[in-house]
Amino acid sequence: MLGKKLFFLFIIIGFKFATGQPNELDSLKTVVNLMSEDSLKCETYLRIAYLLYSGEESEWYGNKALRLSKNLNSPKLIGRSYHRLAWCHGLDEMDKKTAYLDSATIRFTSIADNYGLGSVYDTKGTILMAYGSISEALKAYQQAYDFYSKITDSERQAGVLNNWAIAEYTGGNTKEALYKFQKALDYRITEKPISHIDIARLYQGLGECHRINGDLEMAATNYLKGYEHRNAVENIGVVESMLSLASLIYEAAEKKMDTLAIVGLVNDYGFVSSLHLIESAEKTRGIADRIGMKNAIMDVRRQRNILNKDFKAAYEILLKQKQLQEEYKLSESSLEAMADMKVKFEKDQLKIKLLEEEVVNQKSQDRMTMLLFSLGALLLIAIIGLLYYQNRVKTGQLKLNEAHREQQIVSMRSMLEGQEKERSRIARDLHDGLGNLLSTLKVNIGSLQINFDDKNSKKIYGSASQMIDEACIEVRKIAHEMMPQALKKLGLRKALEDLVLKMDAIHEFDAEFHVHGKERIFDDSTNVMLFRIVQEALNNIVRYAKAKEVSVQITYSEDWFDLTIEDDGIGFDPNALDTDKGMGLKSIAFRTEFIKGTYDLTSRPGVGTLVTINIPLNNIPEA
């Protein structure tokens, strides 16, 4: 539904740009360098990172805050720094986001900081929502609400209720969502001073719920209340309110519903038509630099053209959207942004193809209508033409479903390729940059040995040389774990064997690796996915299993490739798995699906864990 998409778009844009206060940001950047190394300076670093929201610069200030908080030995500031760093990374870096939130949880728990814990779980809920894990997001919001309840922080409870309600109706539970939105609204309207923007967002959420329930008149009433509060403080969110109302009118018309009541409500606020709403949104101050808002306006205009059967105009708008996205793509430099824009571009390409087919179908229908009027007596030909048209519609639906599937595959491939390229780049930089630098340092220190004759000098030289050797080993180890050379040079089997042998050497458990059947050579993408699956499983064993024996086994048969990772550790109940410890298993399942395999997890407390991956060989490209 277009209205639902608009709501999510403006939640993200509204949150991100509401914090964009350039005057405050510039002032803080200037004054922070003049401040003493105390808690106030740490708070200032965190504020700057908050205003920057995300990206490399925000991460830089977050790390500055973390280092200073550790020097100050303040668990509360350390926890807040970890929490802020979780926001600095994109959704393709879920492992980093989760690690930072886990670290923040540990710090806040150590000092029983319920406010900090509430913030962490509220953030977890938002991240899980964006990741598509609605049920887990609901649990996170419940925990956040409970922590804030312990300190009776009504303002933060209202904030959680707003996010919680969005998760509820996204999961289809509009009744619970309406209750939570209203509960938050009951508090917000009593605040002093009143928060118009927060109230407007709650009215927007109520409108979305009523819209999903089919009560479009009630939805319009709430959209207009949200517009009234946003307009009172000249907030750019009025664009969302106006577009939601215009889209609502078009939705009612598409469903053949009476729009007079909705149009009457809109007229009371000075808007003469749905087109007037769109034009007013386009004239809103500050819209010029907001790519997302401009794209949303085009979406609603396209909806209007399709309703009026002006497919040519709708097609032209879609072309403009593609051009807008392409220009935005060229202005981005990060890997994440480029990957996202690639997905959006390919998605729009698919939309263009579908719309072209719709235009062709419309022309075909027009010709059919003329033929039926001209040859009304030829009933048999009319029936054949009707059947032909129905067949085209069914074919178009099949193509649409296939396009949606291709879109999901493209999105998955872009994210995984981006992760592996970044791992490879970091591994190469570690090995070629830091590794060579350490080696050069050792040579330079060695050249100084001839100047030392006493025992203490030799002792210092020997200690420094040993530490440099250990640093070189550690750098090579990290680089190898991020992108093992054996994987490309010697293939999957040798890389897995090396990985298991190293695990056996550096950990307390005994690790074994077995291969059965005649080895098959797979393409690089499949090899990387399988290696990451084993690496993630072994890391889980190290962190949680307390195992004494570990076995990794691969089997090549005529039709299947089978991979098993088994341990005799403490095991666990998969159905009662803590959401905070499930990201590793989600990564394994996600990568297995990517290579078209099946994933099975068997475990129970006290008997260890077995992970099984089965892939049909006809699904694996050979090198």
C-alpha cells in the first residue's frame, strides 16, 4: 500500500533530518577541541555523533567519546558511547551494530542503569524492524518499555510506545497498534511544553491503522490533525501529511468508494482538491534537497495518473524518478550507498518494464474495443479476443511475481558482495600496509643492535623484536581470518582444513576435519559462502558451546553436497533462543538460502549441537 510506504519513508527521513541542526553542529565542533578531558567533553562528542547520525564522521566522534569514557572509567558514558556507535553503521553491518549494543547492555547492567538499558532495547527494536524481524522487534520494545517503567519515565515510555505501535501494525495487529498510539498520545498532549512533532507522528500512525482497517474517513481525520500540529511549527513533515491525504483519496477512488466525506474534510483545511495537496507539498520550503521526499511526491503523482488511466504520464514520472535516483547515486561514495542505489536502480528498471507492458496492454485494449464496436455481429471473434486478453493479464501477473523474486535476489547479492569486497579490502590493507610497516620497523631496530654492548640493551632489543614478531603474526592472523588466501589459491577443502587446524591449535577443544567422496570445484561465490558458514559456526562454538570435541565434515555425493558442524558442548533449546544471541545463526541461514541450500539446526541442553547444510549440486555453479 502506497500510504504505508509513505509512512515508513517519512519516519526515516523525519528522524534523520530532525537532528540535522547545522548551527549547533558547527558550534560544537569548534568548542570541543578547547574543552578539558572530562565528562562534559565526552558528552559533547556524543552530541556531535548524534547530530551527524551515521557515517564515517559520526563513527569517528563516537570512538573519541568511547576512548575518553574509558579513560574516565565511567561505565555510564562507556555504555552510551557503545550505544551511539551502534547507530553509526548501516544495516549491512549488523554484526557490528549487534556487538556494540551487546557491549552497551553489559555496561548498563553492571550499574543497574534502567534508562540506558531502555535506550538499548528501543534501538534493538528499531534495527530488528528494519531487518524485517517483526516478532523479535516486538520483544525488544516490550523490554525497553519495562525498563523505562521501572524509573517511571513517561516521556521515554511514550517514545517506545510509538515505535512499538509501528511494529504492531506492520505485523498486522492494528488493534494493539491503535491502543499503543492512543496511550502515547494521551501523555503527549499533557506535556509542557507541548511537542507538536511527536504528537503529529502519533496522529500519522493512528491514520495508518485506520487506513489499513478500511476506515478511510477516520484515517483522513487523523492525518489532518497531524498536519495541523506540523504546520503549527512549520515542520517539513507537513509533506508527509499532505501526500498521505492525496494518496488516501486516490485509494478510495480505486476502491469505488465515495470520496465526498474525505474531500470535505480536506476542504475545511483550505485544500480545494487532491492535486492542490500535491502542489502544496511540492512548494514546501526545504523540499529541494530532500531526495526521498521528492521521490514520494512523484509516487503519489504516478498513482493519480494511473487512476486516471494516463499511463504515458505515469511512465514519464517513473523515468524522472530513475534519473533522480541515478543522480543521487553518483553523489554517494560509500559502499553501502552504492549497493543500495544499485538495488533501487534495478528495481526501477523492473518497474519501467512492467509499466511499459501496462501501456502496451492498454493500447491493445483500446484496439480491441474499436474492433468489437466495428464487428459487433462477429460474436465468436469477440469471445476469442476476450480470452486472449485474459491470458495476457495472467501472463503479466506471472512476470510481475518473477520480477519481485528477481528484485529480492539482486538485493541479497548486492549486500553479500559488498560485505566480501570490504573484508577483502581490509585484509589486504592489514597485510600489505600494517604488516609491511611492522617488518620495516623490525629491520630498523635490528640495524641499531650494533650500538648496544651491555646486557640490558640486548635484553631490550630482544623484547622489542619479539613483540614486533608477535604483532606481525597477529596481523597476518586477522587478515587471514577476514579473507584466507588458501580459499582462492587451494580451494574450499584446503581452506576449511586450515581453519579447523587453527581452531584446534588455539582453543581447548579437539577439532577434526573429514572429507568424503570425490571433491568438486565450486565457483568463488559459493566457496566464500560455505567458508563463512563454517567460520560463523566455529565462532559460535568458541563463544557459547564449552565443547571438548568438534567435528567438521563435508561429503560429495552424485547429487548433493553436505556440510555438518558438530560439537559435544552444553547445547541449547533453539525454540527458547535469546534474541540477543541469534544473529550468528541468522547469518548462517541467510547465506545458506543465498546458495539455494537447506539449513537444519539440532540441539538441546546437555547434548551438544549439530548444524547441517545440504545443497543440490545442480544449484552450485562449477568454477
